[in-house]
Amino acid sequence: MVDGRPLAVTGGDDGTVRVWDLTAGDQVGPELVFPLPVCAVAVVPDGRLVVGFGWEVAVLARR
């Protein structure tokens, strides 16, 4: 849950990450593109998105 909304985050071999609103069934915002396949995704309690791709990890904050 982020801001009271149930969300899911998906990542793929094509390097894309998408955030989904589970109530509406819609994608939230644009897809994020990474230079390597995404192997792990998580949303931490403060709403930041953690993405593992290749040997790297990115922590993204919302605006």
C-alpha cells in the first residue's frame, strides 16, 4: 500500500518496470526503462521504489 492504495510493481527481462493500481486495474504513470533485465522490484514503506537490474540497484523516490 502506498498512500492508502494497493499497488503492484512488475519488472521484466526487457528492462521495463510498471506500477499498477490494483483497485482500478490501471498502470500508474509511465513505464520506467532500465538498461538491463529487471530481476527484483520492491516498494519500501515510505513509498520509494527499489529496482534490481543486472548487478545494479536503483532506489527511486516519488516527486
